[in-house]
Amino acid sequence: MIKHSLSAASWGLSAMAAGVLLAGCSGSVSIGTSTPKVSKDKLADTVAERLAATTGQAKPDITCPEALEGKVDATTRCTLTAADGSTLGVTVTVSAVDGDNVDFDIKADDTPTPAS
């Protein structure tokens, strides 16, 4: 279960520059496998919601390249893309798994990558 205007460019320059760390986020999982997974779309949406809720800013544009496997310490890297084209890496790490519930920590990089 998932718990829970500035431009997207503000993300790279303000809240994210400090390196946001969120703990204990939960994501929904896909059914039918022995190991639960959070789909890449659900993961991206959950990360965006949690970043927005924590910083009080608009929901950022987040993309995740793959589903997050529900195994403790499993990680994936998502990307926050600002309106100006700059990007910021976001690491998502599984902290706990309880049945079909996958809890994960979110850590944004300290420094954005400028648009090319």
C-alpha cells in the first residue's frame, strides 16, 4: 500500500540539492511471483508522491528503468527530470519486505546533472 506551484527546475536547485532522504515508503507489488515486485511505473509514481509530500513542492517528473524486486537491499536508480532538462539521480533501496508489502528508502543525489 502507498502511504501517504514550483517548476520542476526548482527541484534540481533547491530541495534536491540538499539530497533528500526518505525512509519507510511502501509500494504496491505485482502478484503471481514468489518474490514481490514494485512495477517501474508504480515505483516512479510513489517516489514522485513522496518527494512532493516531503518538500511541499509540485510532484516531479520521475522515471524508473525497471521494477524493484522485493528483496532487502535490492536497489534501482530512478531519474528526476526538471523542466530545463537537467536531471537528478534517485536511488531506491528495499529496506523491508512483509508479504506483498515492499518498504523502501529514497535518496536523491546531492548534485543535478545540467541539461546538455
